[in-house]
Amino acid sequence: YLHNKVEVCQTEIGNFKLGHIIAPKVQSLGKEFLLLKFQEQFGNLQILNQNHHECNSNDVDEGDENSNLQHLKSILPNTQTWIEEMIQELADDDYDTLHQLLSIEEKRGEILLQNGWIDNILFRSPRSINDAEHRRQELGTATATVTDENEDSVADNNDADVDVDGSNGRAGAKSFLMPEIFWLDMNSIREIRYITRISVVGSVLALHATTVAGVNGNVLKTDPLNGRIEDCRKDLAKAMSNRMVGSQDIYERNIGDVVLDLAKVLNPSLTNDAEDTIRNRTIATLRGEEPVIKLLDNRMRQIFHNMILFNPSTEKQVPTCLRTGRMLSISTDEAKNKIDSFDTLFKQAAKREFVSKGFAFYANELAEASLLSCRTINLIVSVYGSSVLDKLFIDSCRHSNAA
């Protein structure tokens, strides 16, 4: 009894130190620490002389500001290219929005989170299911590519590349160098890309099973899933993650067996023709030849778009300041009426969205990925928003408008 009480006391003391001593220090010093490590890796973000640092920011002349911008571009070329890409897409598709970016900081934040982060990094094509989804080694350099080109395949060397956007192969794939500001977030980015990639393909397979079985597709919009269907879901996830089975044919056949089992659970009276249809559609899906893959990928992307600005306390979207980010926590007043944390409320809301859009097989994993996405980019904005991102963003907007 006494030993148990001692352990409880030690745990409570540890929790108190973590919550009241360590966490506040991380909160207050974390940003400066990350900036320090970043500058050790890439160089000083400021080149203004000491006298200007001691002056009011309004006293810094335009020449120094231009010099500082050129310095940022020289040490962060990938980040500059990433921002220019966002601006160019807006110039091509929505010229009116481009004009708003110079005067509305919240609009710049929205574009960076939704277009830059979600579209151009997390959902950037190609997103091959033959990428090295389990590679978790440390980066040897400060940057990495998002395309297949530098990924170590865990499948057979003869495997075809399968992209969730429905395109095949590496031909024409443009190498994209990861912005330097994400140098510590590569594992998170790989994890999110893998989860979204595998969830789209798995959801398409489940959709084929319900269609061929002749049952209502609402079974994929149910939470929790029926017991036998839940077992099939687990088997599908296991089969899709197990690429060390030999050849691509064996891999496809194993997944086809699971999809067929799911269809038989939904309709025990499947004909031989129906079974052949399921196997053929499974192969086509795994090879990226099914048009519905692109449809579900866009649907998932839109959910990530919505959730990246979502406030679970008010269940509304909130603007994001590009210079500071936003607090991903529940305020003191809100906490009085809430028993759950921000993370819990966010994942509950995200899971409802994914389930309602037909991703019930992967709703839990996608909710976790959506939260990780939200926290990762908000930390980036909090650390680099005022010193890097906003400056480069405004400069690129001005150059685009002048052109």
C-alpha cells in the first residue's frame, strides 16, 4: 500500500512539474529556440546592423528592407519558390484575391494554410502508394523532395508507380524541393501524406465492394462500423500496409481477397462474375486506373481545407494571422463549459466530417492526421510568420501585381 502511494505521489509531482514548470518554459522559450536552431542551419535571418536593431522599426529605411529581403531569398530559395508558386496559381485563377493579399493579413494566412500547405505540400502529386511509406530515417540534408524521385521503394523494383491522382509513372514528374522552414517536420509530412494516400485507395476499394455487393454506400458513412465489417476494415488496413509479401501480383491478390471478403459480408450470394469484377477493380485501383480515386482524393483534400481553419469550440472557421498564427487551445472562459481538450474536440469534429464523406474505414487515422496537419503548420507560422513568411509573401504579391 505504501509503495503504491509513493508511486502515486511521484506521478503527481511529475505531472505538476510538467504542467506548471516545464510547459510554461517551453511555451515562452520554444519559439526563440527553434529560430536559433534554424539560423544555425541556414544562416541569420536578419542582416540589419546593430544600430537599426536598437531603433524603432519605422526608422529602418527601404534600402535595408530590400537588402534583408534579398538576403532571405538567398538563404531560403526553396521557401521563396514555394511562395511564388502560390502567388502564381492565384494570378492564373483568381486575380481579385491576389490584390486582397497585400492589405488583408488574414487572407494571406488562409492562402498559405490551404493552398500552400494543404494543396502544394500535403496533397501534392504524385503521391504514389509505392513510396517509402515506412521510411523514418533522419534527413542527411536540410531539404528533401516530395516527389517519388528520392523515395526508397519498399515494393518490388518492377512495381508500377501508383498515384492517387490517377496518373501513373514518373515521366514528367517535377521535382519539388521542400521549403527550408519544414526541415524539422519531414517525418510529420511523410506520415500525413502516407495516411491520406492509403486512406483514399482503401476507401475506393471499400466503395467497390459495396457497389458490387449491391448494398447502399451509406455503410461507409457509419460510425461505429458493424462488427464483421470492422474486422474486414482491419484486415484491409493490414493487407495494404504489408508490402513485404514478394511480388506485386501477390500483394494485389492478398488485397483482392480482403475486398472480396468484405463484399461477401455485405452480400453472401455473390456470383462468380461479381467476384471477378471485384478482383479486376481491385487491381485497377491499386494501379491508379480508377477515376473515382481522383474524386475521393479531392473530397478528402476539401475536408483538410475546412479543418485547417476550424475552431472546435465554436465549430466555425477562424482567420489565421500570418505573422503570429493562432492559439490551438480552449480559452479559460470556454474551458469552464468544456470537459474535453482542444485536441479531443478537434478530432471528434474531424472524424464526423470524414465519416459523413464516406471515409469511415479510416476516420480515426484521418482525424489524427488532420490534427497533426493543423498543429504542424500553426507552429511553422508562429515561429517563422513575421520574420520570414509574411515578408516574402508581400514581396511576391507586389512583384506579381507589377507584372
